Amino acid sequence: MEKIEARRKVLFQQMLDKPGNLDVAFEYAALSSQVGDLEGAIATLERMLIFAPGLPRLQLELGVLYFRLGAYATAETYFKAAASGTNVPPKVRDKVNEYLEAIERNTQTSVFAGSVTTGLRYQSNANSGPSSQFVTLNGLDYVLSDNARKTADTNGFLTGDFTALFDLPGQGEKFKVNLRTYAEAYRDRHDLNLAYAELAAGPSFDLNRFGWEGYSLDLYGIAGGGILSGDPLTSVLGAGALLGVRASDDVFYGLRSEYRHETYYNSADHPRLDEKTGDRFQAQLLSTFRLTSSLSLGVSGIIDRFDADVGSNAYWQYAAVVGASIDFDSPIVALPGLWNFGVSTQVSQRHYDEADPMISSETQSTTKWSINVTQTIPLDKTWAAQIQASYQKSWSNYDTSEFDNATISLGLKKVF
């Protein structure tokens, strides 16, 4: 930092001696921007407009600086001026277009978007029960009841995902609200009927003005709750943060951390649920890549620590997720919109702190793997049909946690 400040002093004197020297001005502005003196960099470049009016490079740099300050209207003026000439370099035009698109996204005062999906789903193992009717508990063989065994069933489901975005008074500051809901009702296994909702809300900060171009920081509170077979299941309170960086239009990286206190409630069907009450700490490293105009890839890693009140329900979990999505032309003339095919797979390992004395003297270790494919067929601009199939397999040293489950569903999605 001392070297940069010393160099700025030298450059400042050179600008006084030769006020029309653009190279000196650009270097001084770059160093000023580097140390966070955006106003000083802007003042320098705006003086240069007297000597080089209409220079695209100069207008582009001013646009970038005002963008970092969150002064989007002024930034837009400079960006448009930079691209208005007849001999503008292609790289400058491309850069201007990137920033103009970002300004359009960032200057919407309020945005509301959401989707609702409803449909039918078949599961070969709706209750995640063991495939065998026999299990070993503390070295003794037992016959499982019908309710505990692997049971196939069909359910109707309804999901919702809603997001609202509001401008805050500060430049580059917004307030985000996200609500996710899920409900399912089974044909036979009414004890599995589930409804859950979770709300996350908090401010979002554009970090451009601090010299972190492309970075954003979301801070949010979490509140949620669910019911199972008509009885209270859980309540959730927590907080989270997401630090994201859009390295380019095609690449995004994010680091998310969350804390949740999860409270579980006993019921007649589930008398030991309160033993699962505890604190969850989760860290997730995520990334998305747009490889082509139609092909995208997502990769994430997750570390999950659940500190339950009862040690046999406390665990560490490690997971990795990989997914891909591709758009392609509709094979049906009557449905001209782009179809989308997505595939994702996840593998996780869970290691418990203590043994469950009702099952074994050994601590439990479980590995799960799943794969999911989704075909989305747009019916018009806001409606789409979805066909989804998945398979999950669980391996464990506890017989009660070994199972597999195949599902297939048909849904109708409304986007607004």
C-alpha cells in the first residue's frame, strides 16, 4: 500500500506538469481505484475528457467506476457514450453490453417471481423402509411390522418457490425475501402426509464499490416449520450468509454458511422425534458454469454438522452434488418453445457421534447415492409439463437405514 501511495504522489505531480498526458492519468486512476479512492479516480478521468472528448476507453473506465459506486444512471450514460462511436473496438462494445445488462438487473426497484408445481408421484419405497423384513438389533433378529417395511405408495404434491426483491436507500443495496413451500398427501400411508414452509429474508449488498467487482453478499434470517400426518413436526429458526462472485457472464462461485436450530415434536405416530432436536451448522461451496448457450453445469460440496441433544442423532455429513442442464429445440411442432433436460447426482456420507443403544453398540455410518433426471416441456410462456424420475440407494451398518427407492412423477408447473 505504501508503494502505491508513493507512486500516486509521483503521478499526481506529473499530471500537474503535463495535464494532457492520458497514460499518466489512466495509471493514476487505476491506482486510486485499487486503494478504494473511486472519487479521486473519477475526478482524474473526468478532467481528461477536456483533452480527449469522446474517447471510448476513457468513457468506459468512467462507466466502470460509477458502476462500482452504485451510481447506475451516470454509469449508463458513460457506457452508452463509449459504444456510440463508429470506430469503437469490439472488446469495448462487448464490455459495455455486459455492464448495461448488469445495470438493468440492478436498477429494478422491485421484482417478484415465483413458480408453483403440482402433480402425482409414485415411489417404490415411500417410507424409506428396509428392503428385508428381518433386521438385526443388538445381535438379535427381529421381524419388522408392515408399517416399518419397504412400502410402495403414490402421492399428490404441491410445491411453491417465491422470491421478492426490493431496493433499499443505499446504492447497491437490496432486500430479498424467499419463500419455499412443500406439501404431499399419500394414497395409503397417511402417516407420511407432510407440509413444510420456510422463509428466508435479509439484505443483499453489491460489493463493487469496495473494489470487489462482481461480488455480492447476502445476509438473511431463516424461519420454518412443518407438520406430519396432521401433527406438529418441526420448527426452525436460523441465519445464513452467501458470498457470491460472478467471475464472468458464464461463471458463478458462491460460499454459503447457515445456522439453524431445529426443534422436533413427538406425536402418536412418531414418539421419539424430540430426540432429533438440535443445532445445524452447514457450509456449502457452489459453482455454476454456462459451457455453451444451451449447456450449463453445476458443482457443489457440502459440510453439515448436526449437534443433536441426543448423541445417537448427532452427526457429521459430507456431500457432493453435480448437475447438468441442456436446452434443445422442441421435437413437436405444436410446442415450439425450448425443451430442457436436467440430470443431477449426489453422494453423501454421514457419521454419527454415538451408537443408538436400541440398535447396536457400534456408531452408525451411512452412505447415500441418488440420481435424478427431469424433462421440462414448455406448453406456453408461463406453463410447463415436467416428467421426473429418480433413484436413491442407502448403505449402512444399521439394517434399519439400508434401503433403496425409485420414483417417477408427472407435474404441471406455472411460472410468473
